[in-house]
Amino acid sequence: MQIPDKYQPVMLEALQDLLYKVSLDLSAMKGQPLTKERKQLTRKQTDIEELQHLLMLNRK
């Protein structure tokens, strides 16, 4: 997938904001059992981090 250079900073910022939101949600669940929702949020967090990494590699 190619993302034009002019959109990459906006995409990175949006991913950072989403990652922050997911981190807050996960933080609220800290110490609780590993529920289906918590597993999904953890996977979502990993996916967002991977996307950020791909975008950063694409910028170079």
C-alpha cells in the first residue's frame, strides 16, 4: 500500500492518538482477568504499533 508523502504525518498522528486511547483503555483493565475484550485491545495495540513502524519505514 502506498500512502502519498503529504498524508503520512497525518496518518502517524492519528495512529498515535488511537494508540494513546487504546493504552488508556488497557490501563483501566490492569490487574483484571485477561478477558476477550482485553485480548482484542492488546492485539489492536500491536497492530497500530506495526502500522506506525511501516509508515516510518516508508518515510525514509
